[in-house]
Amino acid sequence: QQLSQTSPHIIFYLKSIFIEWIEMQDPDQPHADPDLEEITGGVNPTHVLYSREYLRKQSIGETSNGDDESVKKVRIQDPPARERPASGEQWPYRDSLSFTRSLIFYGAGSVSEENTQACKFINESRNLRKRYFGGDATNFNKDTLRTAKALKFAFGDDGVVEVFDANADDPKKNLITVPLIDQFQKDHKRLEEMVTHGAMRSFCFQRLQLLSSSFKTHIVANESSEAKDQSNLLGTDFFRIMKVDNHIHGAAAMSAKYFVQFVREKLDSEPDTEVAPGKTLKQVFNDAGLDVDHLNIDAFSVLADYSVYQRFDNFNDKYSPFKLANMRRIFLKTTNHIEGRYFAELLKGVMYRHERNKGHQSTAELRLSIYGMERNEWLDLAKWMLTDWKGGEKEGPVLSSHNRWLIQVPRLWRIYRAKHANQSFQGMLDNIFIPLFEATLHPEDNAEIAELLKHVVGFDSVDDEGASEAHSGCKRPHEWVENTSPSYSWQLYYIWANLEVLNKLRDTKGLNTFAFRPHAGETGDPLHLATTYMLCPSINHGINLHNQVSLQYLYYLDQVGLSISPLSNNFLFRKMATNPFPKFFRRGLNCTLSTDDPLLFHMSDDALLEEYAVARASFDLSMTDISEIARNSVLQSGFEDSFKREWLGENYARGITFCDEKKTNVPLIRAKYRAEHLAIEHMLVHLIAAGKGDSVLEEMKVQFGLARDAHRQILLDSFDNIPAFPEQGQL
């Protein structure tokens, strides 16, 4: 310090030598001014750096004023903020904004009484979701369940499993309670009333339109920046990031080409294998009038065509090769004369492809059915899955590090009723849930099912949503003996309620739990989506949100996952040109792409990559777009947290801005855009619902005016002579 006061030339000369030496070690890095750090106590808040040329001139006295071109200060770029700094901390220094920040501005009186009412409806709707999916209305004592030594269970008269402690003072006290069907139907009706109310529909439509416009503005302003940032994410690209096929049915998971090759190989290598009572594989084909020449994709008749459009019955027939139910039983069932061996080999081949990462990184969440027709279905499925199979591309059980299983429960009450004429709907629930509770409470006596459940991450509910259904009211399952199917919402409630009890019980025992991710909004009544909004973290399809803007906005606010399959939709219910996927995506809904049924809908060996390629071409998606869609697939999936940290980054759970862009290939520009706009929508709804709309907008108008005047002055001060033009007075 004394030297700098008496001999400034010497100190600057020493500084230049020091910086030159540092730059020899790392020539690409600028270096801080030691004087400045001393002045600020060792902290350099402005991150000012002097160029080496400036230091050289300063050391010999050549710098005299700020006009010298060499007197240029370089500022260190801080890492960008992933969220607002804590109170008292400053935003990091960046040369430029990462994206165009949209200012929400309304004119005087733009917040009407209708808007206030709509926002109150939105908050009330979201509170209903918290009661059910959020678990706010589920009552249980975790410590009591954990310490109880004699837990027992039984279905109550309300159709929901009750859990007791046989050694407690009150051995009949239910330890886990959920809202009963009466309360659910009341809440569901209230949600339907709100989302169909004119005020809520108008407000939600307006907000969704603004979200669409905002994204378009973002792309116009920042698409090149996104592409540049993405190109700088060295070591990763779309093909290297993880993509999860969240919605794929096991019975149609293989491509038609692979299936034909498999059948041809079996007919060639195992013609004498007995595949049906008293019938070999060759005899089955001979009896059907088929020979090796029929083993081609066209003859198999599994690819979807015009005949399945709006025809779910014809679609289901496509699962049967050659339109023969016997062929489906031999090749695509877990229980048959050969104990499901061919089906196991087919699915292991599908999973093995994911393991090999052939072409790109991908995983799957395959689905298998539990119908609830018989009590032994779970045990049969467990034995099939855990068998050490010797054939196929890979030996071993039907398990994979690149697959997690979901169990789909088809809504087939009409078939159950035909088989069990004296049974009620409670019989189906018994067959579906009793084995699960037995395996949870007594795994030593139910080892196979207990092991199976370790590999299951969720439950699905499937069937034709357009099929007729009866009004169910508040009937209990033991009271439902009608021949017609109960309503969609009624059936989903009973699956959710029993899963909720099961999950709470398993969680207290340190066991994995199950997400409820049903099919919804593929066809039929759009208000099916109100049911899943209340009960589920994510759904499959959801394209009918296009017809219900209130629910669409709610799905956006709560980021309910949508796993959409445009190629499946194209053949069944909605043509590609009118698919709402691109609209949902651009508005910011949590949507991703999945394959549904590759056997029926896809032509290539890699159905998931085909789905992304077709969507990119059809919907004009950028590489940033499809990387974001892939990231959403991981977030929606049931893969364990350790896998998600590997694929998304260590801090992914804190929010999308904390996902590691080097793992997701999604530039922070895009993540910040999504996060800020979602935050703005949340805040706006709460402010308007609280009656603060007018006062907030009044203050926003004042601040907008101040900012406008400041911008105007910057423009005027930046030019000596501005040519006159008629609108100059508007600035």
C-alpha cells in the first residue's frame, strides 16, 4: 500500500508482470484488479477487470482519460441465477438478459368482478386437488402404524380397506381414513360446477391465449440464443439425454417387424413345441390354414388402419395376429399352456434394446394387466415375471434396469359380471387389492408378490372412455350389481382410495409406493379430466383438455403430467393436424411423448425415436423443444430418485431451473422462461382472488410509466440527431 502511494509506476508494472504470468497459466481468463479487491475488503462486487494493455499504459503514464480505447474493463460473468437471490443478496452479474421478460400490464378496469370470481374458483379447485392427490384429507398416524405389532386389514362396508391394530385398546379403530365416496362425489360435483362456469372459462381462456403469445414472443426473440447455448453444451445432445417411454402397453410393446421375425423363428426352431392342449405350434398354424408364406406384416394384420378410427372394438381386435384370438393367447399372454414363455422372450427383447442404448438413450415403463377376475392373478403374474427364463435374446426374469412396471386395471365390470353373476363390484376390488395388502403386511408368506411389487411404480386404469356408463351416485361397491358399467369417476375413486391406504401403509414400512396414472381424456366426456385432476400426478393422453379450457389451465398451474401419443391419436381419435400437443407444449403444460402401442402404430424398430421424429416434423419443434419434452418424460416417470439425479442433475427436485442443462440439453434460457411464467400466473391468480387486482394494477401502471419514460430517455440520449417522424411525440 505504501509503495503504491509513493511509486505508482512500479506497482502497476509489478501488477502487469503478475497478470502476464497468470495469463501464461490460463490465457483465456481475465484477472481481477488487486487494488479494487483491497478497497472492497477482498470482495469484488462489480467484478471489474482491467485489460493487460490498459495496465501496461498505466504503468508508463500513457493513460490520461477515459477516452483511451485500451481503458476497457472486462467483467467476470457470474453463473446465471437459477432462482431469485435470498433477501439482501444481489443478482449475479450478466452481460445481457437471458430472455425477454414479459411484463403483464392491463388497462384501467381490466380486472372485473368476473375475473375475481374466476380466480376464487381456481384457488378452490386447487384446494380440492390438495384434499385428494395432496393427501390433506387422509388421516393416519405414522408413528402408530410403524410401531404396531399386530396390524390387520379388511374391506369396510364403504369399499375401502381399513387397517387395525389387534393389540390396541380399540382393536376396531381404523388407523388410515380417506374421504368416503359421499364426500368425493360432492367435491367432484363442485369442481364440475366451477370449471364449467362462464367466468372461469373466460378467464382461463384469456390466460392460455396470453401464454401462447408469450411463448411465440420468446421464440422470436431468443430462438437463436437458445440454439447457441444448446450448441455450447458440449458432451451432450438429444440422442445422449434420457427419454422415458411413460406410456407403453406390454402386449404391444414390440414392433410389428420384430414380432413377425420372432414368430417366424419359433415356427422354424420349435415347430413341435406343444403350445395348446394336444396341439403343437405347427399344428396350430396348419389348422388355421397358415404357412411360412403368411409370416409377413400385412398378413399378421396388426398395424392400425382406417378401420380402427373411432372404433375401440376394432382396435382391440388388432392385438390378435391373423385376427385369431388363439394366436394372441399363445404369444401375448402371461398365462397359457407354455406359461407365457413366448411373451416373456418378446418383452425381454424389448427391454434389452433399451439396455443396449441402440441409437439413443431410452427407458420404458411397460404395463401389464390385472383384471380382477380371479384372486390368483397377482401370484400368477409374479411367478411369470420372476421366472429365470432361458430363451430369447437375454436370459433371466422379465426385469430390467431400463424398465419399471405399471399395472393396468381394465374397467371390465361387464365381463366380470357375466362370469360371476352372483358377485358385486366388491368382488373385483377384493381380487385386485387383497393380495397387495397381504404381501405388504406379511411378505414372508407372499414372497413372490412382495418381490414383484418392488418393481412396480404405478397403477393405470384403461378402457374405452366413450363406452356407455351408468350414473353411480354414492353406491358402495357391494351394492353395485347392475349389468351396466359404473361411471368413470366412481371406478377411479375406488382405485385411488384403496391405493391411498396401501401407500400410507407401505410408506410407514419403508416400502416403495405407487402412483396412480390412468388413461384419461383420450375420448369421451372431457370432464373425466376433472376426476384425474383431483386424484392423479399425471395421466396418459389428455387430448380432450383441448375442449375444456378451465381444466387445461388448472393442469398447467399444477403441472399435472400428460403423456401424449400423437401417432396413436392419429389412428384412433384425433388426426395429427388437429392434435393439441403443440398447443399444450407451447403454453407450458407438463407434456411429453410416448408410444402407447408400437405393434399397432409404428413402422420402425425404435418406436420412441419415431414418435419424437414425427412430432418434430409435424409440429415444427426445435431441438430445444424436443429436449424439454424428453426432460418432462423423466420428471413424470416412476424411476427412483437416484436415476433422476443421474439424468437431470443433483438438484433437479428444487425445480426445473435447477436441472443440469448438461444432462438435459435444455438451455437455462428455456427453463427460466417456463419457471418465471408459471410463477407469474400463480401470483396473478392469488392477487386477483384476494381482491388486490385493482391496487396492484394501479401500481404496475405507475411503474410501467416510469420504465417507459426511462427507456425513452435512453433512446433520446443515445443519438445527437433523430430524424423527425410523425409519431415522435408518442415516445
